[in-house]
Amino acid sequence: MSDALMPTYARAELAFERGHGPYLFDAEGRRYLDFAAGIAVNSLGHAHPHLVAALSGQAEKLWHCSNLYRIPEGERLAERLCAASFAERVFFCNSGAEALECSFKTVRRYHDERGEPDRYRIVTLTGAFHGRTLATLSAAANPKHLAGFMPAVEGFDQVAFDNMNELRAAITPETAAVLIEPVQGEGGIRVASPDYLKALRQVCDEYGLLLVFDEVQCGVGRTGRFFAHEAAGVAPDVMAVAKGLGGGFPVGRLPDHRGGRRLHDRRQPRQHLRRQSAGHGGRQRRAGRGAGRRLPAAGRGDCRPPARTPGGPGGAPSRRPGGRAWRRVCCSACAAGWPIPRCSTPFAPRAFWPSPPGTMSCAWRRR
């Protein structure tokens, strides 16, 4: 490794030249199956034709213009992400750690607006990982990660994972929120059970706390649903998302629900995120990457089977496609596990590149 780089990672003596789908290729042409996916980042694999086309097309038009101006592509992407999740509004940033930092500020601002500025502490769980900034390291409270960076940022109280008695005992008049990964990665792929997530939701409602989900790693299709918490039928108040959201392009977002209108009063722009939206938050290329896709909001659009189709006597409508008479022909994005719900019904995983590169429309055909 070059001496010009800080030795922050124990890198393997292996470098890749290109990637295609789930495979990586080194300079000698050897092919490797990429199980890491950039550590949960490359949600569509490598060099997905639609992602490449969206990024290239936007880069040729406008790369960056800052948050001083409207960004129609970003507005469109935010609307589609809200339509596909619990959120009412979205804040874009550059990374998962920034999304978590933004969630901490959102929690504090929410209680401050309610006349409770003394409520700022966040209950976290053992085995968690929330990022590499000082605050996110302090939230996870991993001694190995905090070594050399003490003192830790104050304001976090850690309790045992899946222990509701300990969590209830940790709640004080200063407690503002509970932070949890629905599926822990650093902690050993520990899955929070639906009952546990429901109990957390109940406790937060009982004590007036915000429930914050960290789905930076487990979200965006990695569990078979758009977000991992959807399997439990529990919605958070605030959530941090990144990694797979950009498919390899740096992007993070913070969707929130409770108190969204109070926190985001248009008469006081950037009030609670005054120093959070600096730099690349206005990057046009990021917004165009998502907004330029043909992604119907909330699963509606060209990938949804038609509700009524001709076929009966006199053109009378037949049953909805999806039965024996019909088969789905998904685009490469859908079959690869496209995170935003393009198709409204479940589909069986198929080969990563089921259709020719560049074929990006879904269809329903008779068997």
C-alpha cells in the first residue's frame, strides 16, 4: 500500500480493475465473486447499466450547484422515497455517519421545540455500530473503536440488546430517544425480533421518546424488503439510511415522521440542520441518479400489473395478471433486487443480469 495513504485499514494485497454484476476482475483478468458488495453498498452490483447511464447523463449536464437553489431532481427523489416509506420528509447528506449525526440533532431539536430542552440523552444497545465520527463512536460505545479518541461524546446510555427491563430502567427525565439497528452487523448479524421492535415502539410512545432506526447497512432491500423494519410492522420516527441507497455513489438520507412539520418549518429554513447541509448536499448528480430512474412511487407505475386486461367475451376484463395465465418479465433492476418497490408483488430471485444491458422496462406476458 502507498505510504501516502494513512494506514487506517489492513488492506489485502489485492486490487481490482473493473466489476460487472456480482463479479470483480483484477488486472490479470481473474474473476472473483464479490460477497462483500463494498460492505453492503453495491446494491445493484457493479457497473449496472441503468445506474451508469443515470450518473453519466447527469454529470454531462450539471454536477453541483449547492443548496442555495432548488434541485428538482432531489425534490423528485425525496417524494419517491417518502412514498415508499413511513417518512414525511427527507434530508440528504453524504454518508451513513452524517445521517446518524443528523438524527441526533433531529432528536434534540424535536424536544427543544416542545419546550423540553433538557431531554437530549439517547439509549443505545450493546453490539451496535453507527459510524466513525466521534458522536457515532460514542453511541456504539465499543472500547476498541473508542481507543485513542476519548473522552467520549456525552449523551448516550447503553443497555443490553433485547433486554426490555434494562432499557426501561435506563429511561430518565433526560431521555429523548432510543436508537437501534433492526439487524446488527458489527454485533454479529443479530436480528431484532418483531416483538422486541414492537415493545420498543410501545415504550417510546409511553414515555414520549423518539424511536430512531439505523438502517444504513440493513436497509434498502438487503432483507428482502425495502427496509428491514417493515417485516415487523413497526415504523420509527426517524431513520438513518445510506450505503445501498446510492448503489456505490456516496449518499445518505434522514427520513423522519413524528414532528416533521414542527422541525421543518419553511419560515425558518435550515433551523435545526444549520450546519448539517454544507458541501455536497446540493450535488445535482446524486439527485439525478435516483430521480432520473423510472421509479413509480409506492410501487405504482410501469412495473405494476394492469388492474384490468382484455380477454373475456366482448373485451370484458379478465383477472389481474399474476396467475397461471401470466408471467412477469422483470427488468434487470427488479430481478437484481431493486430497493425501491418497482413491482407490486413478490418475485423469485433470478440471475443478476436477466435482460440485456440497457433493457430497463418491466412487462407482463402470457405464458
